[in-house]
Amino acid sequence: MQVQIARWGNSLGLRVPRDIAARVGFTEGSRVDIEASDDGRIVITRSRRRFTLEELLAGMTPRREQPLEDDAPKGEEII
């Protein structure tokens, strides 16, 4: 399928047809990674969600906190 590249501000934009977006799981607001290969191809893949430390700690409560477990030395470790 061919699509046309259009100007979008100071950049260029490419519309992903609905059937292709559905096949790869893209929805409005999906984040993607884009890279150019040496052979002239552009590769677009779904981004893996990257959480910030604040997001990871947002659900942390004293009730959810797990006790730290520290194993005793097993050999000749220097402590």
C-alpha cells in the first residue's frame, strides 16, 4: 500500500491506514519508536512502556511494602 508524506509543522507526517494500524495494534495516542536503516528503510515499532520512578512509586503504600530479605553468608564472603 502506498501513502503520501505530508508537511506537519516543521516535520513530515505519514498517515497509517486504519487496517494496518489495527493489524499491529496502533490506536490514537500510541507511542512508537522510529529508526532509519542503512538500506533506506524506515522501521516503526510499538514502544514499550517506560515508567518513571514517580509512576512506579505512586502505588507504593506501607501495606504493599514487602520486607527485605537478606541471606546469611554462604561461604567466605567479606561483610
